[in-house]
Amino acid sequence: MEHILPSDWQRPKGYSNGIIAEGKMFFLAGVVGWNENEEFTSDDIVDQFRQALINIRAILETGGSGPEHITRMTWFVTDMEGYRNRLSDFGTIYMDIIGKHFPVMACIGVSALVERRAKIEIEVTAMIP
């Protein structure tokens, strides 16, 4: 996997501008922060984020991949201001579960998600090396 950054650009914090990867492509549906029984144990966005990342790791590992092979993440959040106010919490959890791997990312504020209690939903594209 090769991270692309124009030579005169400042390195972005927490994501990459571009990635070139080889291997089989692995697409994950939008993952929310519920447990394996499709039950939310918290309505807090940070708690749901933690669980969503745990779920993403489980799906990746079941498919023969891992967090280090993620090429793209798109985050959909229902409370953008709440997200912005807790960026350091998100960063700490991300590093604990995903590690020091920074794929291309987008974070989009939305008015609602299909699962009524969901505060965050994350789509992932990864590679199977």
C-alpha cells in the first residue's frame, strides 16, 4: 500500500489524501455501533464508535484482512458538533482499535441513520493482500 501526498502539501492529521493498493477489494456495508446481537448498549456516539470499530475489525478478520489493509473509510454522524467536540476521544479509540494506519477518510453529517439509535455508521473499503 502506497500513501500519496503531493511533495509540497502538509501531511493531513488522521487520514491520507490518497492510497494506491494491490490485492482483492473487500467492501464492508455501513457498520453501526451495536453488538453481535444487533443491540445498542449505549446512546453515546463515542461508545458507539468504539463498538463500530470493533465490529469492523471482526468483519475484516473474518474476510482474511485487517485494519492495516483499510484503504477508505466514510463516517456518517448524526451530531457533527458532538463529533467535533470529542475529536481527541475519537482519536484515542481509533488508535487503540485500528492502530497507526490512516486510510483516506470522509466524515459526513447526516440528519438520521436507518437504525434509529445509531449515532455513527462507517463504510469501509479494504484490500485482501
